[in-house]
Amino acid sequence: MRAAARQLMKVFVTRRIPPEGEAVLAQAGVCSIQQWDSDEPIPQSELLAKVAGKDGLLCLLSDRIDKEVLDAAGPTLKVISTLSVGYDHLAIDEIKKRGIRVGYTPDVLTDATAELTVALLLATSRRLPESVEEVKNGGWTTWKPLWMCGYGLSGSTVGIIGLGRIGQAVARRLKPFGVKRFLYTGHHPKPEAAAEFGAEFVPLAILAEESDFIIVTCSLTPDTQGMCNRDFFHKMKKTALFINSSRGAVVNQDDLYDALVKGHIAAAGLDVTSPEPLPPAHPLLSLKNCVILPHIGSATYATRNTMSVLAANNLLAGLKGESMPSELSL
Ligand code: NDP
Ligand code: DGY
């Protein structure tokens, strides 16, 4: 019994995760688990101490797994499993150099995130938070012909930056609203995926100029960082809306603020910001034409539970040297 206990691999989990995922790890019998038993992020100094000598690491998108953390973990670390589909918080080059495998959670959160993106678009375009506030504060005095008017999807052009899993799921949900034309950008055309929506592959500048609604669903990479900047917002129609459910750093937020204040664009809806959380005094939060959510794209109970099970199973498979249910190809 003691010999078996000595052979258990060592895992560190950087946060409390949903119970289903915790149960999968606990019942597997292949690892001893140390966990940051909190809903708040682990301080970096604690992470550096706790990760030392571990075989596996289960982390969140808010944990920055950089060279310092990998050095602190040392040569025992074989697998990193992130409870997210995005992996911009992982130093992929360093991870690759060390031969560490990475698990992530694609697909299982696509529907929830697409649903939230549509909800954010409608909340922004039809001014829902502003309208609710007016009801509460007495601003609703009578029915007025142009009061609280917004923009509708019917007959519109929707531009999607990144027609990946989530981008396609958003387009699929928007099509029945009567969208007339879909545009998209990316590294290369995706004729099969685009056929479902009759979507046209265009350069970013054309997408900016011709769309009534722009939705960002790409991954954050060195190429996409700061991609939505002054030049981009100035190309957009004054009546167009900008929606981002990818990562905050795709947007230059100072330029977005300027575009919203000066009326270069009509409104923005953001599920993601830089930094997260956005400080309550941030200028974007003072604008009526900017709706900001606290990164809740995948936040349904079922989705988060499923993500935790997938992340746990990725970690276990990596520890055992087996193929992972969802391994990132490095
Ligand atoms: P996919 O990998 O399926 O899609 C990513 C897309 O980004 C691809 O279509 C890719 O295009 C595109 N892309 C990459 N570089 C560029 C570029 N320079 N210009 C335009 N498009 C580009 O990932 P998912 O759809 O599953 O997830 C996308 C992202 O959404 C995640 O990386 C994550 O950051 C974010 N996310 C946010 C959530 C939230 O809670 N708000 C929830 C889940 C995910 P190509 O194929 O041509 O390379
Ligand atoms: C992800 O998975 O990348 C999201 O941002 C959170 O679900």
C-alpha cells in the first residue's frame, strides 16, 4: 500500500474547479492532488512554490504559465491541462521546448459561448442595460418615437473576425434573424464552413467598412493582439456595432473609447477586457454605448462542469502517457 502511494504522480490544481472535475481526479487513483483551495487566483509566489516537482498542472486562463513557472516546476512536469479553449496564457514555445503536453477544452463550450455572444449583441444593439436603468430611475416618462432606438439584425451585414468553432456557431444562430450578408476574415478562406452562411472571405479593412455588426471570435495571438485599433474603428460605419467575445487584448481599448466617444462607431459589447477584471473606474465603464460583461461566455453550469471533466481527463491521460480527449497540437 505504501509502495503504491509512493508511485502516485503529483498534481497541482491552481483553483477550486467544478465538483465533477474534482471527482474525476480524486477517483482516478493515479495522482496525489494539491490544490489552491480558493475561488480567487493563486498569488504568483505561491504558484512558484507549489508547482515545484509536480508531474501535472491543472490551470485556468487567469494563470500565466510562463518561463518562470515552468522553471519552478522543473523537469518532472509532463502535462499542463487548462480549463479553457484559449491558451494565450501559456508560454507555448517554452512548453514545447520542454516536451510538455497540453490539454485544453475546445467544442464543449462552443454553444454556451455563441449563445452569450448573441445575447451580448442583442443587449448592445437594442440598448437593454440602458433601457432597464431608465425604467428604474424614472427616465421612462412616456412612449417616444425615437427614444431608446437601436439597430436590428434583419437585412444587415455581419462581419466575423475568426470563423472558427465559436464564430461559426454565432453565425448559425444569427442567420435566422434575417442577416442578409456574412463576411469573415482569417488566415485563409474556409469554403466548407462558409457555405452554410454564404459567408464571403474578405480583407479586414473591407469587413470593417461594410459590416453593420462586427463580432470578434478569433484567438489571441501576436498577429491579433491590438488588431482592432484606431485605424480599424475609423473604417467602421458610424452606425455599426463592435462585439468582442474572444480576448480583451485583441482590442486597443483607448482607441475603442475614443471611437465610442467621438461617434466613429455606434456601440460596443465586450465580454472580455484587458485587464480582467476591468477596474470599476475604467473610462469604458462610464459610457452608455458600451456594454461590458465579466468574461461569462462559457458560464453555464453544464458547460463549466463538462469543461472540468474534460480538463481532468486530459490531465490524467497526459500523466499516464495516453492520448488525451483534447490535446493541443504544439
Ligand atoms: P478556433 O480555433 O476554432 O477559432 C479561432 C479562429 O481565430 C480561427 O478561425 C482562426 O482563423 C481565427 N484567427 C486566428 N488568427 C486570426 C487573424 N489574424 N485574423 C482573423 N482570424 C484569426 O477557436 P474557438 O472558436 O473555439 O475559440 C476562439 C477563441 O474564443 C478562444 O481562443 C478564446 O480566446 C475565446 N473564447 C472566449 C470565451 C469567453 O468566455 N468569452 C469562451 C471560449 C473561447 P484561421 O482558421 O483562418 O486561422
Ligand atoms: C476559454 O475557454 O478560453 C474562455 O475564455 C473561458 O471559457
